[in-house]
Amino acid sequence: MTLLPQYVSPPSNDYNGWHFAQPSIRNQFKEYVTVWIQPLNCAIMGKVLKKSLLNDTVTIQHFSILPIYYRNYVTTEPCKGCHVSGNRQTDQCLLIVPRKDTAVISATAVSNNNHRRFNINFKEYSLYAHRLFCNNRKRPSSRNILRLPSNDRNNNIITRYFDFSVDRNNLIRIQEQFKHSSSFIFYTDGSLIDLSLPSCSMSFGFVQIETSSPQITFTSTTSLWPSSCRAEVMAILSTIISVPKDATIDIFTDSKSSINVILDFPLDKLSKS
């Protein structure tokens, strides 16, 4: 789940007439691509080694751009390991990224020993890769979004703070199932994986086990300001905002830091009324 857009810088959707293809879904094609790496705030070049139809991702071998200038060509070589990727094999720097975030480099690679040269303007490819990355993270289509009456939208704590998403809709439905119950026991958890990598992800969730209330499991992901503590706090907050105002809640978590955050947080500002 993500914050409402007024709290997040809006993405650009101006491609200035450019159009770059995405890699084919067929594994026999091993395209050279560019992709934006958000944690590093830059674009990189690479060669597709493997494609996953199940997750719609590609495994890329990172190619480093060398300070060698030959006419209008960009000179690269396979990276043997750097801070871009934690997925390394022998003499390879690999990373897994969403296929939709990659743009195929249309120029033919010219081989020179272990170097590959491309007659391209990499600054333009970098700018496009950044815009592609941002536009892929725009607000989802309004289709299948749970619509509440206007007054309910203003009064519901979930819609007050969180943007449209499937997970937000699921939490609203859970809130509806919880509304006639008064006692809850939650186990919460959150996790952070691949910090500083393109595959960085924060996930969180809870399980409600009190037998007198609906026994429900909820999971979601979040973005921005990655930390394991933030994921743990989101898990706890998702329980608090889904139960009735006067409910009694027992929350079990293994995160001492998230407990400290919650104890220091002015929860009265999250009024449910």
C-alpha cells in the first residue's frame, strides 16, 4: 500500500516522442538493454541472460561503461562484480529486474576483444529509462477499485491516508468483516529484502487468531524509505486501522524498534471518528 499522491512527487509521462521496445518474452533473444536503478539514481546497461514468464522479470548481466571514446560509440565491458548487484556468479554481475522497466538498445553491438561498442546517446537512454521506471509506478487503473460513498471516504481512516490499490481494497473488506467484533489477537511481521538493489522490497502482514472474531490473514507491500523497521510498523498500523474504534487488541511482534516507534507515535492523530 502507498501514501496518497499529494505526499509523493508525481512521475513524468513525457517521452518526447521516443519509443523504445521492451525485451521479447522469448528466451532465445538475448537483448542489450538499459534500466533505471532507483537506489543508485542512475541507469545502467546490460545484456539479458534469462527471462521469467511467471514473474515477468529478466536477469541482466551488468555491462560497465568505460571512459573510452571512439567516434560516437559508447564502449562497455561485462562487469565482474560491483555495488549494483548482490546476485553474483563467477566473473559476472547479475541482477533481476521487471521486464517492463527495461528498454532494448536498438544499436547493434560491435565487438572488440571483450568490449562491446554501441553507437548511441546513452544520456537519452538514461532519461528514457528513468521516465519508464516512474510511469510504471503511476497510480493503478480505477477499474476494480472499491468505491465508497463520499462521506465514508472522508471518515474512513484507510482511505484517508492510503492511495487506491488492490491491497487497500482488501484491507477495507477486512475492516468491514471486523466491524461487529470487539476483541482481537494479532501476530504481525515485516521484512526488507535486497536493500540497495533494484529488487528491493518491503513486505508486511498480520494474522488475526482470536476465535470470537473473523480469523483473517492480510499481506501487502510498501515502497519509499526502505527499512525493516518501516515494514514492521506498517504491519502493526494495518491492524490498528482495520479494527473498530473501541476494540481491544493484543499485538505480538518480534520487532523491538517498531514497538518503540508505536509507543512514541501520537496515535490520537489517527482518529477513527
